[in-house]
Amino acid sequence: MLTLLSRLFIRADMPDTQSRARLGMLAGALGIFLNLVLFGCKLAAGIAASSIAIQADAFNNLTDAASSVIALAGFWLAAQKPDKEHPFGHGRVEYIAGFIVSALIFMTGVELLRSSIDAISRPAPAQADALTMAALVFSLGVKLYMFAYYRAAGKRTDSEPLLACSSDSLYDMLATGIVLVGIAAARFAGVQVDGWCGLAVSLFVIKGGISSAASTVGDLIGKPPEEGFIREIEDIVLGHEAIHAMHDLVVHDYGPGRRMVTLHAEVPADGDMLALHDEIDNIERELEEKLGCAATIHMDPILTHDSVTAEAYEKVRAVVRETDPALQMHDFRIVDGPTHRNLIFDVVMPFHFRLSVEELVKQLSDRIHGIDPAWHAVIHVDRSFTGEHESRAHKGHRKDQG
């Protein structure tokens, strides 16, 4: 059904952002319709069977319909063009919508938990006929379809709200299956486990809300980019001969399809600055064309044929790697003074490192001073904005050094 609607409402010549928004809104609208149908069927079946579990599952579907409304609204708002107040666009509205969906799922689960505990403490016999059981089987089929189309649409559009709805549909299938087992037990074995089945449903719903929230909260607060995306950036940047290394990569995420990238690229200090600047411009355009991200690259000039710098670099790099292989070093340069030689460089330290910044600086400084008493280390400690990813740009030294 979603594929058919997509063909009707999404033209092949539409821009990606517009077709993405329409696909998301279609998925949301279809979810509203199907969840309302399920709510009506299950509520009628639950009242007829005097089953708190079926009624709880029905109201879970009503919440799912509200979630689809939010997902639809999120897509529409996120598709709005940048304006004076929001120059980076409105893409993060999708993350907010995803979080609201997760919160609704969680609150529904809590309410179902309360109702189920009440049903356990004051049990009432549930009487299910064949029609009631057929309604639950029908619900399983519909939720399986909804899981599949939400998942497909969510992956196609990289949408947190749709992926949250997909996970919720999966939990709904499990919950309805539990209710069906409970109703079958009451009908064929005379065992009244309706309240306990409702309890199991509520726990599945609560778990789904927490799982969905964990993903969307990460997007709202800010999380490292995917490793595959980092690799693609490195392949493009380091694929240009003029670039010897790259570091200080930062990916700013303003919503799906709205990424900005900043990084430092090391270039030969004795090169033609105008030609190098033109090369940097070409890389920025290539990143935008291939990865759809706006890029800003800072040039770091380095000495590529200075044997003194090359020798000192290799010795210092060995010290850094021996201290801990997780450490990365960049921006190495030498400044001579009248009484000592300053070795200036940056070290990228992972989060939760075993040493404090002060302890790391002292340990490295002491070991470098031990190599040559005239060496004085000037160290700046950075934190990585790409998580625990180890960039290939820092595994080796500059090409053609020395």
C-alpha cells in the first residue's frame, strides 16, 4: 500500500528533501489510519470479552496513532526551509518528534502496567469467542505489515520517528501475541491469566519506549558520527595528493541530510599556497557532492623535507604510542630558542582515559626531556569528536617527510 501511495504522490523528478518529506508524511498518515482501525476492533473485542489485556492492547494502538500523528507533523516541520531564526534548517524537529513518540510509548506502558496490576489484584474472568481471537490474529498481521513498511520507510529516509514507530510495531506484535496466548488459555484451559498477560504487554511497551528514547536522546544531545561516514570523508580528503594528513574532524548534525563538516588538512609549507587553496576548495565541493555535507577545511602547513623535524617527530611519536596506542598526535613543529628547543604538538586523548590531562602532559614531557635535555615539550591535549574511531590519517607520518 505504501509503495502504491508513493508512486501516486511522489514524482520521480522531485528533489530528495521534498520526496523524503512526502514519504515520511505518507507513512505517518497510513499509520494513523491502520492504528485507529486496530483500536476500534480491539476495544470492541476487549469489552465483549471483558478482557483488560485486550483493552490495554487497544489503547496501546490508540497511542500508536498519536505517535504517527507526531511523526507526520515532524516530517512536515523538518521539511520547512531555513529562515532567519533557523539558518541551519529545521531538521532536528524530527529528533524532537522521535523523542515525543518514545515518551508517549513509555507513558502508555506505565498506564497499562497500573491497569494490569489492578486486574491481577481483582481478577475477573475473561470470555473470548472465536471472533475475538480472529480480531487478535488480524491485528498481528496488520502490525507485521506496519513494522515492515515503517522499517523500510525509516531506513530509506534515515528517520528516527519512523524507526521508533517500527520498533513499537514489533513490540506490539509481541504484546498482541501474549494477549492471544492468555485468551486462548482462558478459552481452552480455563486458566485466567488476563491480568498477567496485560502485565507482560505493559513491560514490552515500556521497554520499547526506553529503547526508542535512548536513540533519539543521543541525536538531540549530540553523538559521534557513524564510522562509515568518517571513512568516506577520509577516503575523499586523503585521496588528494596534496593532503599529507588530516585531523580535528568534527561533524555537526542538524538533522537528516543537514550535516556540516570541519577538519584540518596538512599541506606542504613550501607548496604554492594559491594552488593548495584551490585544491582545498575542490575537496570541499567533492565532499558536498558525494556526501551531501557542507564542508570547511582549515589548512595546516607542515615541513615535508626537513630531516631534523622528521627525526624529532618519529622519536616523539614513538613516545606517544608507547605511552598508550590509543593516543594520536598531530600538528608537530619545532621552534628553536636560545637555551632549548620547543617541540610543539597536539595529542588526541580518548574519553575515560586512564590518566588525567595533567598526568599525561607531565609523563610525556618527562620522557621527551629524557631523550634530549634541550627538548622542551609544549603539548596541547584534544578530545576526539568522532568517538573511539581511530583515524587512518594519524596512523602514519606525513607522506614524503624527510
